[in-house]
Amino acid sequence: MRYFLLFLLIFPFIEIYTLIVLGAYIGAFNAVSWIVLSGMIGVYLLRNQGIKTLLEIRTQKQSFEPSADNFLKTLFTPIGGFFLLVPGFITDFLGILILLPLTRIFILGLIFNSISPMYRRGTSQENKDDWIEGEFKKDK
């Protein structure tokens, strides 16, 4: 969390640098075409797939089972579409990784592995201090 603000400040410069380098390598027209095409795909995914999954959850509210597959489709499709919508090659690569089913599972595993140790650390210390075992006898 400490370096997140620094990352947000430096990331646009990295994105512009990769755009210039890859644009010089593949050609300016191809680079701009790729950015426009990925933006159109991102808009499509955000409009159709994201809204479609939200409507499915709304209609299946009674029978909705919070499985990993439902969680992945619901959360990662709009996020992947947003990354494709943002212009740049790095964000396009991240968006494609998020949208592929195999890498979705890998990314979700990384997220859960990084969150679960923090959760375990906080709850285990609190529970150890709260419990006192013993016997008592009530006097009459």
C-alpha cells in the first residue's frame, strides 16, 4: 500500500514509453490501430458482458450460489473490459490476462493467498487473548 501512490504516478510514463517503443517497432499505424481496437473490445465487454452478468445475478437472486466461477465471471469480466478500455499495451495485456479463464483462476489464487495470511494473523491473536478456561462453583 505504501508504494501504490508512487506506482500510480509512474505507471502512465511507463505506459507511454512502451507505446512509443512498440510503436517504433511495429509501426505507428499498427500501434494506434491496436489501441483503438482494444478500446472497442473493452467497450463491448463492459456494455454487454458486464451488464449481462449483473442481470443474471439479479434474476437468480434466490438460487445464486457464490461459487468461484460465478465470482470470477461477475468480478473479472468488467475489470478486464476496463483494462482493455484504457489505452496502452500494458493495460491491454493485463486485461487479456484477466479475461482468459485459466489466468483468472491463477490471479484469484494470488489474491486469496495474499489476503488470507493477513486475515489469519489478525484473528488468531484476538482469539487467544479472549478465552479463559476454568471451572467455577456457585455459592448458595
